[in-house]
Amino acid sequence: MSYLVVALHGHLPFINHPEHEFFLEEDWLFEAVADCYLPILAMLDGWKRDAVPAAITMGLSPPLLSMLANRELRERTVRYLEGRRELVARYLLTLSDDSPFREAAQFSREETERAQARFEGTGRDLARAFAEHQEGDAEGGARLEIMTCNVTHGLMPVLQDLNVARAQVREAVKVHERHIGTRPRGIWLPECGMHPHALRALAEENLCFTFCEDRAVRFAWPSPQHDVYRPLWSPEGVAVFPRDPGSAKEVWSASEGYPGDFRYREFYRDLGYDARDDMLSPVHKQGTGLRKNTGVKLHRITGRVGLDEKLAYSPSAALVAVQQHAQHFAERRTQDAGDIAKALAVEPCITAAFDAELFGHWWHEGPWFLDAFMRKLTSAADGSPALRPVTALHYLELEPTQQVSYPAVSSWGDGGAFEVWVNTKNDWVWQRLFDAQARYTDVAKHASREGVHGRALKQAYRELLLAQSSDWPFILTMGTQMGYAQKRPVVHLSRLHRLLSGIENGHIDEVDLAQIEERDAILPDADPDTLAN
């Protein structure tokens, strides 16, 4: 039998600004909850209800889990959802019965109301809700396998230091245990960053699988016997699942893939900019009073036209497109599996791996598509699908014998060799970061672990880990949210050096320390000794 492993990487950088009533970048979390994580949770609910033998492997990164558990951010998520519902409800009152936008607006309100109800139904605890699906078994295997990710999304091949790799993984496991309740069995390496240090750190924490770009396996040594259609065991004992480039292109590409269909919802047209000003409340605006995206989007892609030429979105027409694309994707993957089995004389494992936020946030209909695809794939008339969806862990339980090889150092993204994260737009970040790592190690060797000095050292460790995030160099390369992305690593390193100076001179500003602990309220179980040796 051929197998399909669908992997979704769920991650957002840690953003927490309790000092501001409204903070624009916090909306990244609220939008993801509303448009991605709650719809995926609803999909899993449906599989459980209807006994669909589907399965996915999904990462919930430590920064994401930490934000989902933050009480104030949960309350702000509730405020955001209610603000979205209120705005579309006000807009509906202005529409005539025959308005072409009525269907989209009515659907948006109902969709938001369902999201509100499901969020409250979880007790505002999405991590626990996902964990319940991991505990519930589908026939022959779990419906969901939750994996972790490096603790602050540090890019292993660029950080290079083995102790840093260990810290990123060891702290991630602790966060996962705290919020999910079990030790993770697998991990998503940020940016699919493959490196020997990474694999050694995973093995030391008994993590048995991860994912990589196809080139990590295609250029492995010895060469793969089955191309990218079976995982490899690394010499360290970690299974490495390579992405299938065909699956990636059909789903990921907005120009060639399904998300670019003209019937789907337009991401870049938002009621936050289109509505009359008297419809907007403070929750619909930036803290500066300027307009912003609200998540209420009522236009469809339409075609290669300007934003002012976009036509009204029709959810019913989009649903037709979803069914067509899900059928096409199921047929293509099944055909691929048959062709690969003949060519390689082995039953393949096709790995379709994506950022989770593609499904629902960037591509609104993405969760519908994934649900429809899995239902079509598992609905064979004889009850035995030609391509069986399984989690990565379950596949290894079914097929433990795989080739052993050394995966190539690589990443995903343009070029596959880290150009997105290391270039002339962001190299200043790495220079400062490496200097900070060296200073932290020197100071931590002799610092007290007791009292306020112990708190300061622990917080300095957190600041160093937060500064290691690959998110900020990525944003600097892409040229979006430049001001915030430039500020974040500088702020963390500034706090780090301030705390280390206090430790060195024997005077800790306890008021300043308390404020930093509140703002960067992450990693309560962090162990500063991980990087002190």
C-alpha cells in the first residue's frame, strides 16, 4: 500500500505587548486563530464525528503555544472575533436584499459566529482542543500527531553552534510537554533547516522524525534509493521525510496552484479599508487610529485586475471550486503513487508539507480543500484507498525499515541554501547575535543562580533565545513590517546586554527586570545552564 503524510507547520513569532491596548502585530495571532487554527480544528471535529480515516501531522510551535496560553492574549482574541462580527453585522444593515455582496457578508458573519462558539467551547484553550484529537484514535492510527518546533524558531544551520541547537530543541520539548501534556515524538525544523547539529540535538531528545526540503534527500550520501518517495533514517536515528515537490507546487503556488483560482476569496481587499468610518470601532483600527485589515473580506480574486475592480465573493461558487480541486488533487496523488510504485518497485510514501497558515489565512478555502481532499481520498468503494493517509509516526510504525543516509545541509526557500535568511539586508542581525551568544556564555559561567541574579540570568537566556528567531531576518528580506522586524532583535539583545551588565556589576534593576519578564513572558521552565557550558 502507498502512503500519504500531510504535514502542517503551525508557527507565529512570539508577540506580546501588554503595555498597549491595541498593537497591530498582535493581530497576526488573532487572524491565525480565526482563519486557520479554528477551521483546522473544525475539520478534525468533522473527521471524528463522521469517522473519516484521515490523518495529519501538525506542528504547534513553542511561541505559538505560549501565545495561545496567555490569558490576556486570549481575551484580546475574544475582542478581535467580536469586533469582526460587529463590523460585518453593521455592514449588512447597509446592503439591499439584492446586493451582490450580501451572500459574502452573511457568510462572513455566520463563519465568525461559528469561530466564536468553537473558541469558547474549547475554554479558550486551543492547545488542549488539538491535543484531544491526538488522543482520539482513528482506525489503525491517530487522527492527529502534534509535533514541536525549535523553541523560538531558530535556524539551525545558521546558528551553527551545537549547544545552541540543543537549547532550541530541549526548551521546545519542555514547552510542548507543558501545553500539550505529552512529550513530542517529532519536530519541524524551522525553514526545513537541515544540519548535523540539528539531527544530533533531535536524537538526544528522542525525537524520532522531522521534515526537510526535497534537496536534503536528493543530495544525501549515500544517494537515496527511492528518490524523495520514502523517508531516510539519519545515522543519528532520526527519520527525515522529504517534501514532494509536485504536491507543493499544486497547492502552494498562487500563480499555478489552486489558491489562485478566480473564484476564491481575495486576501488583499478588506472591509477595514472599504467601510465607512462610522462603522469602525477602536478594535478595527491600529493603535495610531489608522485603518487596518479586519479579516472581513467580501471580494473574490476575480482575475488579473486591480483591487478596485474585484467583484463580490460567492462562497457557494468557491465551494464548487474546492470540490473540483480536491478531486483533482486526490486523482493526481493517487496516480503519482501508482507511477512511483512501478518506477521504483516500492510502495511510496508521499509527503505533502506546508505552512499551516496557508490553509485559511492566506488561502481562505484551504481548510475546506484539505477536508474535501481527505474525504475523497479515503472514500474508496471497497474501503481500501490506493493512497492511505497516515501520520509520520504511524508510517514509521508500519514501515520501520528505511535507508540510512546523511541528509544534505539545506533549507526551503529560494535557492535552498539560506539566502532568504542571510543576506545584505539582515546580516547585521547575525553579527550582533553571535557576539551576544559569546557574551552570555562567558557571564553565565560565573553568575549566581539564586535570587534576583538567578532571575536576571534566566531572563537573559530567554532574550537570547528570542533574538535567535528566524522570523525577523525573513521579514527584513521580504520587506514587510520592516520597522517592527528591525526593532525586535535589537530590543531583545539590548535587554540581554542590560541584564548581563547588571549581573557583572552586582546591581540588578528589579523594576526593569519585572517589566521585561512581563513583556517577554515565555519559557517558564527555561534552564540557563543549557548554554552556560
